Amino acid sequence: MQATHLWNQLHLRRSKVGLLVFLFFGSFLSGFSQGLFGLTSVSGSDDKFLSYGFFLNVHTSTYQLKYSEAFFDPNRTNNNGIQSIYPKYTPGFSLGFTGILRIHDQFNVLLTPKIGFYEYRFDVNSFQQTFPQPGNNTVDNGSNMGYSTKEYVNEATLVEIPLLFKYRSQRFNNTRMYFIGGASYNIRTKSQDEANIDPIVTTGRDFSLEAGMGFEVYFRFFKFAPEIRFSHGLNNLYFAEKTPLELRDAISSIKRKNISIYLNFQ
């Protein structure tokens, strides 16, 4: 079985804490905006059939990795003694534009093309051939647990084209909550030949599902909408034939996933 990592266990709790902070911040800003701006803000772009905006996005992303059947074979000889491959969440950012089609006051369709900059980091833990001897001062990356750890990095710049559906609550003074969801088509900018030198080789095209929530704050001349969104890739991106031999047979599937904070201006 895959080794249990304390840091991995903390991700779920950290996500829950982040969501609670987000909701608290939303409630606070809602009350603040009502008191500061009163009823001076008008609907503006809410009444237009087509409107536009832009956004900035910070995200943390990782690979969702599935081991192959060969990895669990106790007689395997071609995996360089690999004990586990541990993907890690890594920060990045994106920026893009928003095109909004108004279907109803509470229902919009959004096209949000963007460019995203991603890093995918993962630790490869391998069993040591020789265990440290007592009294030896040599530092072992595996914390003297009988394995060594080496970190690898895949970098990617993606052109992403999400098509999203947005459902908003009725406006209350100068705020309104919303839910958003849809799908995205993602294209990596570097060629497959360039990607073939990565530690774990992946293909360049992907589809992903996206879902999130946020709230709109109305200012006099624009709207500001912070949002949290989750994305999960659908395609198996793993390119086994080009991955180095020591890792090739340990993996059967790789999918992308990330958590993003959007700052939308409309």
C-alpha cells in the first residue's frame, strides 16, 4: 500500500479551514459594503445582454496519481526499488478575460479564456540498498527510515477555455452570492518533444470539470467578485512510452486537479 504521509492528512483539514475563512470573510465584506456604499451602486452590467471583465487567479495544483498493477508485484525488478511516488500541491497563478451572456438576472453563461502557469512537484521515495550504520553522521533524505527521497518537477503553461454556468442569488443591497460550474478545454503550450524530457511525461490536451462559489460586491463603477473554485481533470495524461524506465511501470494514470482563488472585476 502507499505510505501514509502526515502532510497529506493535513490537506483535508486545511481545505475545511480555508472554506470557513472564506465564508467568514464574505459575510464581513458583505456587511462592510452595505454600510460603506449604501444604495448608491447601480446594476450596471447586470442589465446588459453581453458584458465583459477580467480576473486574476492564484491556485495550488497537483497530480492525482494511480499506481499500476506492476507496482504492487513483489517480484518487480525494473522500478529501481521505488517505495512510493508522492505528488505535492504547488502554487501558481493565471490571468484571463470574462465574457458574460445574460440569460436571466440570476442565470448567466460565461466564457473565461485564460493562461495558467503551473508546477507539478512530486517526491519519489526509493528503498536504499545499504542502510545507515549506527554512529554514522551521514544525513539521509529518508530520515534514516531505509529509503531516500528525490523531488521532481514538471512545469506547464496552459491555455484554458472554460465554459461555465453561473447561478446568482437575488441582489441584497450591494452584494449577491453565486454558484458556478462547467467544463474547460486545456492545451499545453510546449510541444510534446519538449515535454518528453520531463521526469514524468504527460500529454498536452485535457478536459476538466470545474465548480465553485463566490459573492459579488457592487461598487459605483464596477463589480468585484472573489471566488473559490475546484477543478478536476478527466483525461489520463500519462505518456508511459516516453517516461524514464525507472518510473514507467510504477504508474498507470495521472490526472490534474487544483484549487483556485479568483479575483473577478466586471
